[in-house]
Amino acid sequence: MWKDVSAPYSKFESWFYDSYIAPAMVPFLDQLQEELGIDLPEKGFLLDVGCGGGQILGEIAEKFPLANLFGADLSEEQVERANHRLASYKGRVQIRQGSALNLPFPADKFDLVLSNGSIKHWPDQGLGLSECVRVLKPGGRLLIIEADRGCRQSDVDRLFAHSRIPSLFRPLFRTLFLLKVSGPSLDMDDTRELAGNLALAEWSVSRIKNLPGWVLDGIK
């Protein structure tokens, strides 16, 4: 992945992301839910595209105990981690291996399609977004969250303050984040251009408060 941002994670990269990066995002889930008003029908269907090791799906499963939750990830290693982590949810969480460019789900299935930190890895981001819209029900909601190529250093530092990375090494990881995570990502203008080509009734792109990222929020 460090040589080719669209390549599946290696075993080491999956372990590192699962152990250090993903846990840093979980504390912000409550903030995002409050800011974005994330909600689901009582027995609604949610898909996490690029779900990684399933940490965010686990948090959502606790917040929405009757929801039907699905995840898709290109990395077989991450799918294995997610299935192991979420095994206690007795079948209402299902993780599948698959590409964002060809999601293994029928059209008009989900009330909410969520993707966090994944779109920068998609070889064809427009096609991946179109796939996300395809599997949404009419009136369903699309939430794409990603690192902002134009992010502020203070927001990167705030992100790593919630990580398990020792403070001594955080300046190094800030540099790696700026070069290898936000650097190859999209900025807000890129995202608005992509969103304008989608079959959405309404959409907006905005910066996430105190985080080095943006959110595309749309309704089909």
C-alpha cells in the first residue's frame, strides 16, 4: 500500500492499521454522530465500504442493536480480522471481501452507506461512489469520510493524541500521515467535483471539526 495506494493491505499493514490507526478514529464516532446526525431505522440496513478490521461497525452495532450491518473490504486479511472481532453479534453483522468498484450487494438495499478513510485507495473513485449510490435505497444516505489533502497540522496532531502511538514518535507519524495518507487523498474541491456527477437528490461536502478530514453527505 505504501508503494501503491490502491493495492490491498499487506499482513503487516493490516495489523498496524488495526492496532494503531483505527482505534484513533473510534473516539470521534460520538462526535461524528452528533455533528452529522447519523441515524438508522430500527431494523435498517447499513454498509461500511472499506470496513477494515470492523472497529467502527462494532461501535455502530452497540448503538443500533437491531440494525442489520454489513461490511466490505478488499483485503482478505482485514475481512478475517473483522469477522473475528464481530463474531459475537450472532449473524446481524456480515463482512464480505470485495472491491468498492464492484460491491457484492444488490441495488437499493441499504438505508445508509458509510465509508471512512477508504476512498483514497479506490483506483476509480467516481465508479466507487457510483457503486455506493447504486446499493442505496431511494432516500438513503451516503456518508464518505476521508483525510483532507488540505488539512491543518493541528488537526493531525489532535488525531494522533487519541492513538496508541507513544508521544515521542508522533512527530514522525504526523509526517507520514501528511505524505502517505492525506497527501494522496482528495481535497474538498476534488470531492465536490465527484459528487456533482452522482445520482443524488442533494449533497454537501464539509470539513470535519477538529479532524484532518472532510465528509461527503448525500441523499439518494
